[in-house]
Amino acid sequence: MFTEINNVKVIGMAAAVSPEWDSISDLSDEDEATVQRFIKKTGVSGRYSASPRQTTADFCFAAAEKLLEEKQIDKKEIGVLVFVTQTGDYRLPASACVLQYRLGLPKECICFDVNLGCSGFVYGLNVLASLLSNTAVKYGLLLAGDSSAREFSTRRKQREGHSGNWLFGDSGTATLMEKTEGGRLQFLSQTDGSGYKAIISPYGSWRNPDSPDGRTHYVVMDDIAVFNFATAEAPKQLNDFMAKTGTTPDDYDCLVLHQANLMIMKRVAKKSEFPEEKMLVSMDRFGNTSSSSIPISLVDKYGETEDDRTVKALCCGFGVGLSWATCALEIAAADILPLVHTDAYYKDGYNLDDQV
Amino acid sequence: MTDQEKIAMLEETWELDEGTLTADTVLADVDEYDSMAKLSLIVLMDDEFGVKLTGDVIKGFETVADILKLMENA
């Protein structure tokens, strides 16, 4: 579906990770040659992972607090909070409701979670922009992130088809949108549920509460199916988007792809005729950060920039669902904040230790 | 293209020393033939031979010769 939403604009972006960065060599018990080959092929040399009790919501909370403070936004004027994650705090309630309380947002604010991963940032922006354009709400907040490192921590060997072990990083992001004259966002989004088994966490929910081996929170990924899907569909969508909007790679400052793995990203850039130097790469240090990967790449590239230029970014997320989405967004470089580091967690968060 | 040239392409793709592979090499015995190597193979076959590999086809590969056959047919 192609959508064009007028009079909305992205006016701020922030991302949070833990203070601790781990190199793949430190994480791995594989031999050095295997580790070096993994680093070369995936482009990931290390990642940030959450402290033991820290969750995605904690990262998003820290990013949002920083963003609202820097932008000096009156919280009473925030009318929508969308939290895109697959690693929410509880099976219920929606973590967005808890985040509304933690952030001190008004009761008039509508809050809900969206269960999407790699395409989730673009989908979340689309939902938020639609809601803003159809209501009197002035500001909306998109929180997107995942703590996938934990889910992929089973250390199964790569040759068994589980190269995801070291690929994923933990983080959370916050993006602020304003209803304002002259803004415009365009989206092209697609879904192919027939590929739902390609990336799946099948246990620990209502269809399979238990698992054969007792562990319920791991993700199973068909690397080859995902690779073939991503390298075929993402460039096709990018090319369709540019055709529909009458744009070319020359019209964008950067191509911001979901940071899936470097081989996939290079092929997507090539097939959509983007010069590789326009493609942002953050996964070398952050890993694959799921729905955070697009905003975290922008934060990584422009977070320390203080000049008054506007960044025109063509963003494309693709993955679990299967789901994929492209959008063009403009944001002032100065509105992209420097990376936030935090190991804080929600101490009032119904933590198991506190219930005993 | 000779089989030797094709084998050399595989060795280069998987960053193996020259002469590591023969047509009879059993892929399961090659330590470097992991999931990333399979993705590299997909790229090689698509770019150089116009062959789109699926997971099922890759699962069916037992020896280097099985890959060479697909290269021949391209």
C-alpha cells in the first residue's frame, strides 16, 4: 500500500543502548578464524547488550526522556504513543501503557504496542502519521526497539544454520512527530504472511505455551529464506517507491536500510542503484537491532552533527512477518540527538525479585 | 569454463586456500561451509551464473560436484 500523509513532520530522534560494548571475540567460544569470518561476512564486530534486568522499554524510556527534555515538549500535548517491539515487558498489558505512565503522558494519550520487527520503524511511523493527520493531536511519539541478543543467546554453532547467535544487539529509540503545515511523509508497505515461518519464536505464547526442550524464548530463523526474500523484495520496493514518487537516489542524502547483515544490505543498495557510500552502516558496532536499526543508524551518523542542514533519508525495513516497508523522511540533523547510554531499569516494574 | 576454474571460484568465495576443494569434496566435511558460506554461494550463483538458489536446493548439495552441475546448466 502506498500512502502519502501531509502536514506531519519528524522533529526529533534519539536512541539508547547500554554502556557496555562487547566484541564478538569476547562473546564467542568459537575459534578465531570462525569469528573473523563471521565479522567479515556479517559486518558485525560487536554489540551492546542489555544489563540483566534491563528491557527494551527501559531503553525507549531513556531515549524518550532525553528527546522530550531536549525538544522542550509539553507532555500534555502528546496524544499518541506507539511502541513497536517484539520484546515487550509483559505478555500483557501492552508496554505502551506502562511507558505512558512512566513518561508522565496525559490520560488523553492513546497508547498501544505494534508487534513487528525489522519493518517496524517504518510501519510505526506510518501509523503515527495517519493518527496525527486525522486528529487534533499536536505531537506523537514512536518508540521502537528490541532486546533480541538474549533470544539468540543459545550459542548453537553457525554451521547448524544459526549465525544469528552474535548478530543481534539491544537498544531502544524514540522518534517525535509533529502535526505541522508543510510536512509530508510517503510510505510503501507490504506483507507476505506465507513466509511467517522464516523468522519465528514459536513457543511460550498461546499456541505452544511450552517447548520441547523447556526453553521458550528463542527465535528460529531460516537464513537462506530470509536472505532470498530480503535481496529480492527490498530493492523491488525501493525501486517502486522511487518510481511512484518520481525520485532517484540523487534526491536522497542517505539510504537507511534495516541493518540485517552487510551482504544483504550491499545487494539491496546495488539493486536499487544507490552508491554504497550513501548507505548508512551502523551494524558493525550495534549488530542487528531489529526495529531500532533505522533510527539508530541515523543517530550514529548525525547524532553529533550541530549544523542546520536537513537530512533527506530513504528508509527501508524488511524482515519478520514477512513484512517490509519503505518511507522517505526529512529531519533536521540538529534534531537527531547524540546516542544515550544507560543501564537503568524500571525498579517498579513488577520484577520477580521484588515479588518474593 | 572448466571445472577447475569453477572450483577456484568456490575457493575464492569461501576464502579457502587454493587446492582445498575437489569435485569429490563432501561439503559437510568443509568447516568453512557454514550458513554465511551458503549465503555467499547464493550471491555467486546469482551474479555469475544467473541461478537463484533456494534453501531446498542448497540442502540437496552433498559434494562440490553437485554445485558444479548447476553451474554447467546455467
